[in-house]
Amino acid sequence: MLTCWYGEYPWYFPYFIHSCAYNPSVDFIIITNNLNPIADKPENVKIVYKTPDDIRNLASEKLGFSVNLEYPYKLCDFKPAYGFIFSNLLKDYAFWGHGDIDMVYGNIREFMTEELLLEYDVVSSRHDFITGTFCLYRNIELTNTLFMQSIDYKMVFSRPEHFCFDECNFLFYELQNGASIFDFPDRIQSMTWVVKQAAKEGKIKAFFDFIIVEGLPGDVKWDNGVILYKDEFEGMYYNLIRLKNVCKDHVPLNPIPNIFYFTPNDIVKDKI
């Protein structure tokens, strides 16, 4: 799992790191310009130092044209190309994935089984679109260059705007409500379009299923490396995209306990 992060690590970072330690068969590569030591960093978290200019130059060289990386969030558009751009870092892996750090993992291998990885070439953690927070690609030329099947990828990589290319070009609500990515021919060909089209043509096999916990539902527990909702439904990870903005003043539990809970507005040691 590969992510790029620039600047100081955020308040929720210790929870992310803690959850990585409970997935020892997965390597987590963080490309960053942050040289600060990471407390309690497990061996499967690998830090690679690169400046934004390093990535811009490498991406431009690999892709054959000048890319636009004026601000860190623009890197989201490049996520589907990580296997191509960072091929030297990933050459020893059968699969690579792009992810984020605003998430707390459960038991990844409970979901990413050997049987699933043998069958599918692209694995998304939602049923309706490719997820920037977690998407796996088989580490072969076909899937590492799949992004090039979009007629828009050069435009996306060359312009400063964020296009949500790694996911669905901001069609979240439409796809959640049952629309098809092919219902919007005037939108850019995002990775959801590319993967769905390649699967329809029989070029790849793609897995789409809702296997995560999102939003602010409350009653979410992290229990010794397992994410549970209502003590009944297991998720592969909890996406902190909303919670991180609700409890910005949270001071991480120290030490992080074996069991803790996500409420709609905090992370706590004991169930409320």
C-alpha cells in the first residue's frame, strides 16, 4: 500500500500506524518529505524520502510529458499511475495499492484473501466506484498502465485542478444512488470509467464490494486489529474523512489501547 504525504503528520496518524502493525503481511510505503521520526513505527511501514519536485520530475520523465503538481492534494489524481511511476519501489510485489493515512485498518487479509487476489486484477473497497482510500492493482504492465486507457489522463496530469481522476470525477452521489458511470459521457474518463470499461471488454477482472465503514455512524470498535460496527459487521478499515474534521482537537490515546471506539465526534477508550 503506497501513499504520498507532505507536511506534518496529522493528529490521527498514530492510529493509522498502530493499525498497520496489526497487518504484518502488508507493507505500507509512505513517500514523504517529513524527516521526523515516527513513534512506534512497525517494520512493515517503509518511509521513502522524496520532495514534491522529486516526484514531479520522476512522473514527467516516466510519462514523457511535464506534469502539474503545484500542491500536495493534486497527487490524488496520480494514484492510479503509482504502479507505473514508482515501479522501482514496487517491483517485488504481486499487487500494489494506493491508499491514504486518514484511515484505521482492520484485518486486511480477512478481505484480501489469496482466493480473491488470484481471481481479480483490480480490487476496490466500494461497490459503486474505485476508492482512492484503498484500491489494489495486480503488478503487471496491463494494470499498471490502465490509466492510459482514459482519453483524459494527459490533460488531468498536466493541469493544476484536482479532477478526482483516481475515483469517479466527483460523481459520488450519482453512483451511490444507482447510476452507471457510463451515464455521464460528458465527464472525464475517470478510473471508475476505465476499470469498468476494461472489465466489460474482458481485459481484466475487477472486484467491487462495500467492505469498509464510513461516515459518522458511531458504535465503531477497533478490537486488536479488527474493525467492528455494532459488534456485528466487520470492515476492512474505517475511513476517517469526516471524523478527522469533527475532532481536530483530539489528543491521541497514549498508549493506544488494544480496544478503542469511534464515536460520532471522538475516539475514546471506553464505550459510551
